[in-house]
Amino acid sequence: MADKRSTLDELVGELRSGMTVGIGGWGSRRKPMAAVRTILRSDLDDLTIVSYGGPDVGLLCASGKVSRVVFPFVTLDSIPTDPHFKAARQTGSVAATEYDEGMFYLGLLAASQRIPFLPTRAGLGSAVLEVNPQLRTVTSPYDDGEELVAMPALHLDAAIIHVNRADAAGSGQILGPDPFFDELYLGAAERRFVTTERLIPTEQFASEGPLQTMNISRLLTDLVVETPGGAHFTACVPDYGRDEAFQKEYVAAAGDPDAWSAFRQRFLDVDEEGYQSAVREASEELAARKRAERAAKAAGEAS
Amino acid sequence: MTTTSDTGVTRAEFCVIACAEVFRDDGEVMASAFGTAPAIGSRLAQRTFSPDLVLTDGDAALMVGAPALGTPTDSLVLESHMPYRKVFDVVWSGRRNLIMMASQIDRTGNQNISAIGPWAQPKAQLVGVRGAPGNTLNHPTSYWVPNHSTRSFVEQVDVVSGVGYQRAAAAGPAATRFHAIGRVVSNLGVFDFETPDRTMRLRSVHPGVTVDEVAAATGFELVVPDQVPETRLPTPEELSLIRDVLDPRGLRDREVSG
């Protein structure tokens, strides 16, 4: 079996400015954030990002590396919208291609199956057809004669997903309850990149979870990178949940240029190892602050 | 607990009842509900008059029964895997009844959750159209608006996410075949589209709300019947299910006051 092990820098080194890049996960869940952070530090620009969007989209918009976002939503789940994506849309600094969630799925599926489009009712009558003048309808060749939307294949130059476990040959295991559409992002892409919480010997997959959790086949992967905490601050269950405190800090910092500059210096202008240790420090500071608040409250109640 | 009527029933509880009624006579379909009153309402319906409803755990599974809001995941009894990819199978099969939220809703039932202002460069970017275009064309869809005002009930929504009656008709038979906008429940009343031209009608006002208040808070001309009933009272059993079983922490009062 080929050895596909690689590094974040090598992975991002395979990308080129102007590429269309699909990013797996859903909202603020199991996003390949370590790879996104590495893109932020690169000299790439003019990217088209295709994503069931979360903070991956927000951070890339904030960095000015994105010219277009293809999305059905951009959300942080526990917080309805991403502040940087919001700002980018409201100032017009990124172009947008907005699809229904199901159309987006069919676009990835069509690209994976090497067919030009898949038909669907979704989109008919909605603004999606108006804001995407490139979309066409197709009339059923059978007796029903229904006129449906022909959702075009969403071809990707590259796709990046993050999984719980993987082996050196690029097979991946998703241990959380929802594999989302990660397999289809890989299927739709020319270059396919998997980052993982932990690289393990293939024979260990079976002790981590049942067969149906081994859902990314090496047929779909080119490189695999071990990056523990690589989905932080998004959820990567069962390894860790969403870091809600950190996500709140991300949103708060986005609202103020000075705060954002401090956030960027501390968490984004450093390499992945630096990020992970800054996150640990920040979390210890928060815990200490909470302990002090509790102590002060207890002292207040006692007096 | 604050109350707006002399029955001791809060406004939020009337909203829960109105949401529960959306799922009456549904049989074995997947009930999806966004917002607090719809979440309690769908569970109440499952525990009373629509026992075959299938509820989701809010993650990637279908669960047994209708536990309290906020029940920890590890104490739910799950019956089936329902990751997003399978959710689309259910959506496109039509075996679903849904209450979505609406940042804007208009006279013919179009809903907007995408953006306020011009789409090309919005005044306010919202979450995105999400699944609303496909949902509305494939299975019954109703809406929940906890802050009824002329900003949420508008003449025409800015970005049509969920498709209303006129636009579905204009889009042709493939769009109307499975299209149905059920009701709109707000903090002031209940609305439907059971009119000859499928424009929004005031179906009931919540006790304590007048027809004039509803009209003043609505940015278009509503169809108002001569006699507008009040939203029905919960039965004692329903009230105790809401207060003691489904929402003992009173989350409903944080969404709708009074």
C-alpha cells in the first residue's frame, strides 16, 4: 500500500491561487481547521471555497484569500452566523453562489459520479434560480414531462476533510454520529486531502468502531496528515466537543479591529503547534478567571 | 409566571399549543421543529393526539418518544440512524412535517432566512437559504415567528428561501405537486393560506391579543374573517405535560414573554 503520510505544509503546498477548494464538515462541526489555519499563513489567494460553511469560511474570508464562496449556509451552530462571513457579504468583498442544501449535495454527487447534473425540485420558485442565472432546468423525457432544476456538478480542484482516525494509506474512520458529505467532497475533487486526529495501524480500525465507521476509502485520498486537535474549535465528537468558550471569543474579537488583531497575533500568526499551546493557555486562563470569580462571589456571600 | 389571560395560561403556552396543532393527524412522519415553542409543540403532539410522529434527537438519529427539552443525549433511546444525507431521502420522499423559523414572511407565504436587503450586497447577511427551497417543494412546511412585527411580516420578502403559493404556481407543476405551506404561528396569533387566492389569513388570535394589534404589526393587508376565534386553550393534561414534563425549566418563557 502506498504511504500517503504528509504534513500540513506539504498539503497546503499542493494548492494554487485561483483554485476551487471544497471543505468537509458541516457548520461548526468536524472542520479541517488545522489545514484552514495553514492556508491562512500561506500566500494563496483568489480561492473559491465550496462549503456547508462554518468558521472555515469566516476565517478564510477574514484573511482576504477568498474571492467566492459557494454555500447553502454559513453558521457556527450555537451562534447563528459567522461575523467575518457576514462582514464580507455586507461589504461585497466576496462573491457568492448560494444553493439549497440538497442542491449542494446533488452537485457534489454529480461531480463524484462524473455526470453533468442531477435533477431536483429544489430551487424551483425560489431566489436560488434568480441569483444563479447559470442554472438551467431539464424536462423529464418520460410521460410525466416534469420540468426540474438541473443541478450542475460541483467540480473541485481540491478537497480537504478531517476525520477521527486514519491509516498511512489514507483510509479514514469517522467515529461521530454523522459522516456529513465528506466522502462526496473527496469524490468531487482532483486532489483529495484527509487530516486526522490520530494515525493508527489499519488493523486498529476495528477496535475503534464498527465497520460502518470506516467510511473513507483510500480510493478517495491522496495525502493524509495527522494533526491532533485539527478540528478545533469546531466539534470533533467523540474526541472532543465544540469549544464554545473559544468560539465566543472568536466572535467577540471579530467585532473590534484591535481585538481581532490581538486574536490573530495570538492564535493565527503562529504555526499549528503554537496554536494548540495558545489554546491550552487561553483555556487555563479562562478556568483561573472563573475560579477567581467564584471565590469572589463566595467571599461576598460570606461577608 | 406572567399571564396575559385570566385562564393562567401564558402566551408562550398558547404558542406551544398552536405549534402542536400543526402536527395533528400526521401519522408516521418525521416531525422537525426549529425554535423552542415548535420543539415543545411537536413533542406535545407526539404525546397526545399524534402518537405515531417520529422525532429527531437534534443530531443524527431518530429517538423513541418525546422526552423533555434538553434531555442529555446519553439518556435518549434511539431507534434509527438519521445523518444529514439520509435526511434528504426523507425530505424528498415527503415523509416529513416541518416548522422552520422565518426572519421575513410575506402575504403569499414566501419565507426569507438568507439576507435582508439586496442579495448581491445585503444590509444584513443571515444564515443562508439552508434547505428551505427544497423543503417547501417536497413536504408540508409551516413557520414560527416569535417576534411578529412589520419587519418580520412584510409585503414581499427580500430573498425567497422557502417558496410561497404564487411563486410555486408560477414555477409550474413540478413545483406545486408536493408543495404545501401549512400555518404561520407567531407570538400574536395563527395564520393560514386557506383563502381562494392563497394569501395569508388570520386563523386565530392568542387570548389577550386583538385583531387590530395583529393588523398593526403586519406589513401587508391580512385576510381577516368576520369572526376571528381565539387560539384554543390547552387541556389540563396538555398544560401539565408542557409545564411539568416537556419544559420544566421554562425555556418557552425566554422565547416569548407575557
